[in-house]
Amino acid sequence: MSKFIDKLDNLNKATAPTMGFHAGSGGDRPVSMLVAVELAGKPEDELKEVATTGACAGILDPVGLSGAAIVKYLKTKVDMPVGLVLSGGKTGTGAKPEGSDIDFVVFDANLPVKSLAGSEPESVGRVLRLDMSIEAGLMRAVNNLHPAIEAVMVDLRVPALTVQTLMQCRRAADFSGQPVIALTGVGLTVAELTALREAGVKCLVLPAGSSASEIGSLIDDIRALPKPEKKKDKKGIAIVPRMGLSPAPKNSGDDGGDDDGDNDD
């Protein structure tokens, strides 16, 4: 299974602390959202640097890279899963790197299905870039496709995070039934991070070129967020007809009108 998808699936799963030990603070505190980073494919030490920041994954967009450069880049040994962006069935110049070096692939709805050939379900994760404006029926269909979609990615690189954006995130999470990964910028506030988490976002993706300090700072901010509040299930109120009630009786002749309703005297 994809290591990145496995991290998403295991996020927020409660684990009881060992008897006699208490959960630590700071770096020992579990995170409630993951942080991934887009990769530019250069310089050569970029991948190693990102892997030391605590990021859960790197996502390589191979545009402008040769097939040989992609293969060489992905063969860099780091303790971090790396995904690859597929565009139109091709990666970069069209050369497909070895699948064993790819943990997951990211693609949009226009990708030809044949381009997923060789991405074995048990080893390579599949992340669909989702247009949050699509109709509900198509969004629900994401959960019943083959090959299976294991997470969805939305683009939240907007000037300001709005309530409407949060509503769209919640809609994507509820309708697709998959973990939501969000492309974001740096500098999110604690209020924005909390709102995104409660809207169903499981992972934030920082842009390529983000510094190690920016990545580490975001992870620390997420680690310091208050624990998610347990939401009470709101039971719907059933609307049922009232039985035993009959319409109000009509007046029977004392109103001065005649029976045939033609208003003649």
C-alpha cells in the first residue's frame, strides 16, 4: 500500500498511551493534519532537504524535466514517500519513471484511464485533483471508481480563506468519501488551520520552494492546535402529518349567501 495513503488513513486514530506514561508535549504531540510539499525537481539536494523537515510526503511536478532527470531524482533515497503529478497521460516529456520509485500519483479528471496502467492498486496510491464546483452526483461517483481513488486534492491557493471555501471543502469530504488534501500557501493563521481541519482537510500541501523553516513552522502550528471537538450528531426532525385533524367546517347558510354561489337574490 502507498505509505502516503496509509498515513492519511491512520491520521487521528486514537491510540491509548502506555500505562505509566503520559503523552509528551511539543514534538511528541501527534498532529491532526499532515503537511506535504510540492517539489520542483531541482536542485538535486531539494528532496533530501524537504525530507528532514518532518513533511509527510513530497509531490513532484515533472514539467520541464527530462525522463532521465525524473528517474534520477526519484531514485534519491529518503525516508519520505514521493508522489508524481500526471498530466494528460504523460510525465514531463512523456517518459514514465519506474513505478517502484513512486509512492502515489496525482492527476485530474481528464487523465486517460490507460495512463494509470502499471500503477498497481496495492503499491501506488491514486489522488484525484478535484474541481470543487462540480455537481454533487459526480463528486459522489469518486467513491465508486475503478481504479479506486484513495484521496482527493483541492486547490485553496486563494487570496483569502472564506466561509464559502470551507463549505466547499466540507462538501468535497462528505460527498467524495475520501481524505481531502489541500494545496495552500504559507502563513496560515491558527484560526484558518483550525477551520480547515474542521472542514475535513487531512493534509496541507505547501508550494515548491518553501523553506525548511516555513515547513517546520507549519507542522509546529498544527501540532499546537486544540484537539478537535467531538461533534454531536444532530438528529433530523421528522415531518409527519397530524392525524385526526379535519378542515374547519364551512359556514352553513348564515352568511347571507345562497347555495348555488351565483350571488343572485
